[in-house]
Amino acid sequence: MNHSASKIKLSHIVFIISLFTTIYWLVAFNINVYAHTVTRVIFEMTSLLLMVILYTLPFLIIALILRLKKRTPKLHYVSLGLLLFVLILIFTV
């Protein structure tokens, strides 16, 4: 497999995970997840996993940026921005 193709694929995977995490936490903050039993169960089962992703993925993205230096795909920066936005939102609201 080509090295640049795997780098692009990794950046897409990181972006999709960070986008899903961002959407999950924004939805969880804007709706009452405890209003219905189904949403309560889904939120309780997935919140710990997505909280771990929310706190560890920015460090992994920073490590990727430092490792790749000038060859870093722009999606890494977008992913990092999304996750930092959600972290700032969590700590300020």
C-alpha cells in the first residue's frame, strides 16, 4: 500500500471519529437524554467510551501532527479543532 494513501485514509478515519464524537456530545447537551428510556440506555452505554475518545483523541492527533510535521493532512487540524471546541464547550457550560 502506498504510504501517502494510508496517511490520507488515517486522516479520514480520525476525522470521522472526531465528527461522530462532536455530534454525539452536542446532541447529548441539547436534548434531554433522560426523557425516554431508549435514549437513556443508549446514552449510558456509550457515554464512557465516547468520553475516553474525547479526552484521548486530541493527544493522539497532536502526536500524529508532530510525527508527520510538514506532511500533515489538513483533516488532522480540523479534527483537532472540532474536539477542542467540544472540550471548551463542556468546561464552560
